[in-house]
Amino acid sequence: MTTTDRAFIAAIQQASAGAAPTAPRLTPDAPEPTVAAPHFTTTITTDEATAVAPSSDPVAAPPTTGKAPLSEHLARRREQAAAMKVAPRDRPLRPGVEVESFDWPELAVELEHTARRPLLDLIARATRRGVSAETPALALLAARPDVGASTTLLATARLIAGLGGKVAILDTSPLGAASMLGVRRVAHLDGRIDPLGIDDLLIASRDGGVSVLSTCHNDEGSLFGAALERLTDTHDLVLIDAGDTGSVAPAILGEPFAGVALLLIDSADHDPVTRRQTVTVLAEAGVSVAGIVETQAESEA
């Protein structure tokens, strides 16, 4: 059993321990449990009924069994990888900079604990729907600024790393998850980048199993593409901070994000019609939304 198997299976088993599993709901008005953290509440769902996917067939909820919800997905990944004869990289990951630990934002730490079960459920649904065998990557795209996308990403990274998974954060937003950890953005590099050379640009924590790289995804694929290739080869999951739709044109997400499951992050009180229009625009640009995460910032007293 690989590290990926152990991390994800343990995560889902831990989430369902002591309570009956909740099958994914496919209707827009089916909220998940609401969890709270200081100045931040979040209701996490994957709105698969309104998500625009390549197939219009309804997605059936998996039967409730003793198996972890990701077991079939993991088995399928192994079979596909074996069929493609994907050879492991000869060179192990060697980050250019190692720190003892990152200075995580308090809100992300709090959210990791208070939203533990919804976050695990979110990962299970998104990976089952959109992650391919060769690209275990999940991108978070904010429908608008300040809806908690980067905080949700950081909480998810901490959660999976804490369960033994090896997680990479690939930040394509100037003020995204990496900047919240104090990691500076790597400037554009000319020419094609050797994926193995990505190691020198990484900052990794010794105690947490998390690697971080901040770059941009509209650099003609040189740095972002090489980074995604290298990180997916060496990590159990790559979490991509894709910024927000106000600063990122959907057209530039199409090719670089091919094979990546994308979640749209939006506030719960946002107009659902506008949200569906955003999903449609993304679909027209070749970007399929695997799910929608709803968040809401609490008003200050």
C-alpha cells in the first residue's frame, strides 16, 4: 500500500468513525454541517447537480459499505498507472530550502480542526469525480476575492499532511496560500524548465510533509507545467491556489489545468444565478468544475 493509499483511506475512515457515513447529495439545496472558527463559518458542499461536467449523466451516490469511499478511486488510479507503465522518478524530491515548520495562519489551524469532517468529505468527492491517475491535483478557484479559498486550501493541506500524506501547495495567485505562509513568488523563467529542476525552487517543512511553490500559470506552461509534473510525481496530492475569477481569465485555465479537479469557492450568500454563469463560462473555456465550496465571512462586531 502506497503513502497515497494510507493517507486517503485513513482520512476517510477517520471521518466516518463513530457516525454513519453521509452519501454525497446531488441537489443544490442539500447543505453539509456548518462549522465555525473565529470570524469565519463555512458550509462545504460539492454542488454536482449544477457543476458542468463532460458528461450530463447523473452521478449516483456510492452505496454505504465498510470500504473507505476512496478505495475504488485509488484502485482505479493504480490500474491506470500500471496500464500506462508509468515509471517512478529515479531522483527523490530534494527541496532547495527546508524549514523546521511553516508559520500557519491561526484561522487555517482552527479550520483544520473544526471543519475536519467536511474537509475530508470534500476531498473524497472532488478526487472521486475529477482527479486522474497521473495527476493527483486539486485546484481551488475563488468566484470572487475574500471568500476564504486560500484559507480552505491551507486547512486541507494541514489535514492531509497530519494524516501522513505528502502534500504540495502550488500557488498561482500573487496573494494566495503561499504568501500567507511567507513564501515569495518565483519570477518568470525563460525557456522550458526541467521538471527535476523544480526541486531547487521548493520550500518544504521538515515536520509537516508540506512543500510550497509560488508561481504563475500563464507563463506559457514552462514553469507551472514543469512544477505540476514534478510535484504530482513526488506527492500524494497537489493543492493549487488558482486565484479568483476577477483576476484570472477562464481561457488561460483550460490547457494548464487539464486533468486537474477544480473546485469553485464562493460565499454562501452569493447570487446562485451569477455562480452558475461563472461555472458555464469556465466550462466554455474547457474547465470542468468538479464541485462548489460555499464559505461565509462573519461580520465584525
